Amino acid sequence: MIAVSLVIWFVVSYGFGILLVEPLNAIEFGGFKLGFWFAQQGAIYVFLILIAVYAIRMNALDRKHGVDEQ
């Protein structure tokens, strides 16, 4: 799970934000070029989703093994 999260983080931040910015700029999203949007806003949204998914999965794993906080 950690490896998958790190790969997603790397692809979004480095791939979409730096390497693929020119091809993504050909697409507009909400009035802005998609490459610019990913570098400024999209990466933050993806990171927040990654944090939420990680927390939910870790809580489920804790409950499964009987070490949850409740």
C-alpha cells in the first residue's frame, strides 16, 4: 500500500507537474491549462485523497487485528 501511494504521489507531482506539463497544457480545465492546474491545484487534491485513503485503510487494518483505538 505504501509503495502504491508513493508511485501515485511521484507520477502526479513529478510526472504531471513537470514532465508532462506541455502535453497537458493542450487541454483546458475550468478555464486553465491542465498542466498548470495539475502543478498548482490538482496535485494537492490528489495528495489529500491519498491521505484519506491511507487513513481509512489503516483504520480497517487496525480493526482487523484488534488494535484499533476505540
